[in-house]
Amino acid sequence: MATEFKLPEIGENISQGTVTKVLVKIGDTIKKGQNILELETDKAVVEIPSNIEGMVSEVLVQSGKVIKIGQPILRMENSPASTTASSVAPKISTTISAKPETEGVKPSAASTGSGTKPVEIKPIPNGGAVTNMALPALGENLDKGTVTKILVKTGDNVKKGQNILELETDKAVLEVPSPSEGVIKEILIQNGAVIKVSQPIFKMISNSPAVSEPAPEPSPTKPEISKATPTPRPAEEPATVHVGHMPIRKNVAAAPSVRLFARDIGIDIAQVPGTGPGGRISIDDVKKFAKTLNTSRSQTSTNNTIIQQPLPDFSKWGDFRREAMSNVRRKTAQHLSSAWNTVPHVTQCDKADITELEKLRKASSTQHRKLSITSFLIKILAIGLKKFPQFNSSVDMTTNEVIYKDYINVGVAVDTDRGLLVPVLKNVDRLSVIQISDELTAIAERARNRKTSIEELQGGTFTISNLGGIGGSFFTPIVNWPEVAILGVSRGIMEPVYIENQFVPRLMLPLSLSYDHRIIDGADGSRFIRWIVLALEGPSIVEGLSV
């Protein structure tokens, strides 16, 4: 008997998707749970598993086709009573009675299913409690993501720290580790669903006996916190510590309801100054901080706001098509638009004679490790940023301060099939050129394979955009705010250079330095790019340049 497999529900507010790849063909035998289709929605690329078994007799879709929920995808023959099996599959109870009501009664063929084995139900561990596992915090300013892959199934025994989920955020695809351990009792989400931080994702059976837990921190029952004299609390660790010029929040003191309120209105709780005992943050503090932030934004962005003009009717001139932006492309568009409107850009260009550096690069490379010019350039930049600290800073116009960083983290723009990603190499001033090369190869590979973590995309103090592998000469890179400078690198080319009364062939590298004119003057920009040029031209005399 032929059975149709229809596109199942994918996630909240998702009604259709574009087929990117059909993973089966006519004649294939399909197992239940086997992936049969890759589908691109507005939020993610998801794999669609089959909920029936059988042999494919007809494929009803093709790559590039837009299909809707409930639309037939495949026809299968000899499907082994899959609909019956799925409809009568027993559910695991929240608890298992010590003496079932059917004790002493043998199960009949009708109750177990003729010729089939009874479904094995894993018992709840002795004394284990059933709890909801919620999606843990993902990172700074990240409160939701799209499920791309569930890495566990019902009945699995999960260890603390074990990866349980792949989630695509606006910045990257990341693996979510389990915050606790136990047995998966029920999966509350599905591929393609958009889930938020603190949302329940699994029901878990604890591996340890249930014990009484200490009472959670009391949270207010009303949105407003009373301003009456607070009850004395035990001494808490200070909410802020100061390192150099930059205040760093540590162990932020705030009730869960206050944290939730801050997340809901898009405020980073770690930036809010608390007025309570020990720097404790109240909802009033969050509201006051949000009001100040909005006021400053309205004052500084009045003349910078881009008014989106309506597009013309393109059908007047011919056929056209629309494609939804990927998450990465949408985030890139938003971030670069904001950076362009925030930072008054200046771009300064120069060329470096890297003939001698190219000889050093080839001499330092081996059969198993090929060093790149970028690796040397990152090391040279790390040395230069210590000599020119204003290029390793950020501008805070709300307080009229410059934030100088004592660490040097260089972001490297990577071209991927999803758009531009900028993973960050941390503390490059402490690394050799070979170590930088190894790190650079690893992060670029992870970026292209969608394995970049959120942490790898944060914390940059300077960015390099290298288009040398593609070609071209000079370009004007956009500063990756809140950084204040970015270096664009183009393809090196042999050119005749006049040296000692004659023209000689030299390998010349075009450089484009964009910087924030609010903190960096033209003279400073010129000094910095000339220092980089001279360091590239004479690597042997640069102090601290170790291969």
C-alpha cells in the first residue's frame, strides 16, 4: 500500500521553505528518523526526518522548489504499519507505580501487538525527580536561536557539560552543553523551532535522589520594587572592579525577575549601575539606564538615521526574484549600517615592499605547515598596537571617554557560504607567527563548517580584512564598531621600483587603513600605516617579531 509522507510542522511561524537538497531517491529503503530532505527557511537550514518506513516509489519535490507544511514530499510502498505504530506508541508516565494495576494479569496479544515486542520503558532512577531543563544563557546580547539539530533522544543518559543541541543565532551556529545530568524523559522542541533563553527544552529525570533544595532567591511579585529601607543582606562581593581605564562588572547582583525584565527590553544587565545594597540592581535601575541610553541615542543619531525609501516596481522592466537574507547576512547588514552611521570614517592607503618578507615566509614554511603573509601581518600589528594604543581603543560618547585596552585580540574577516564572519584570535601579542598561523587555519575552518562558537566572535580590538586571495588593489573597509580601526589587505603584485638609479622588480602589497576620526587624527593614521609598511619591508629589524 502506498503511503504519502508530507512536510511536517517545522517551527513557530514557519509555514514553508525552499528545498536545498533531496537526500533520497526512488528505490531507497527509508528508516524511521532518517533524514530525507534539507530545507532552507527564513531562519535556518534544517534536515527533515521521516516518521514512517518503507521504500521510496516516487519523489514529489526537487531542489529549488518552495514547499509548504502539509505538502506531500514522497510516496512510499510497503510501509510497515507505521501509522498504527506511531499512533499507539505508549508515553512514559511521570511516575511509575510500585504495583501496577495489571499486576498478576498476563498481557494479551492485543495489548502487546501481535508478533511485536513490547515497548521497553526505562524506569525512573531510584528517587529521581522529573524536572524541566531550560535553555541556558548563550552569551552577551543573545536571547534566542533556531534549533538546527537535537543531539540527544528520549532515554539518553546525559552528563553535565555534554552537548545536547545545535542552535543557530544571529552570529553563529553553536553547540549547547547540558547544565545538569540525568535521563531525557521528553523532548519539548523540534528542529527549526525558535527558542528563547530559559525556555524548557527537555523533561529530565535526575540521576540522583531528590533532595530538598535551598529556597531560591526571593523575587518581587510586582514589577515595581519598593524603595523602602531594604532588609539587611549578607555582605556581597563588589559589583564592579576597575582594571586600567575600563570598568568590568563581576557577579552582577540582581533578582531573576530583574534579569528577565532587562533581557525583554534589550538591556545588558552587566552595564546597569545598581543603587541597592552592595550594588544590587532593581527594575528602577534598569528603567533609568534604558531611559538614559535611549536619550543619548536619540541625541547622537538624529542626523544619522537612514530613512528607508520604498523600492520601485521592478516588474516594469522585467522578471526578478526575491531571496530571504540568511541570519548571518541580516546581522551583518544591521551591524555594518550601524557602524557606518556611528563612526566618521577616514581611509588611508599605502603600499609595502614585501619582497624580503616573502623570502622569510618561504624559508619558515615547511611541507606540513605553510605560513601566510596574514600570519606575519597579525604579529606585526600586535607589536604596532602597543606602540600606537589609540588604535586598540574604543570611544564612549555617553561619558566622553576613551577606553584603552591592555589586551590585543585581532579579528579576521572570513568569507563563508552564509556571509561574512569575523572570528577573533585572542592575545596575539603573546603568540609566535607559527602559533598565529595554526590558530588562523583552525578558526577559518570552523567558520566555514559552521562550528564557530559565540566566544570566538567576540572581544576583538582590531580587524583585518584580507582580499588578497581574490584580487584587486585598494578598497575602503568599514570599521568593525566598537573597534576604532580596520586594515584592508589586497593582492601583492610584482611592480618595477626605482632603486639606486635603476628599476627592479619588487613584490608590492596594497594596504587600506580605515579609522575612527573621532579619536584618530590624520597624522596619527599616517604614522601608524607607515610604521606597518616599514615593519613589513624590514621584518628582521622588528623587535619582538618571532617566527
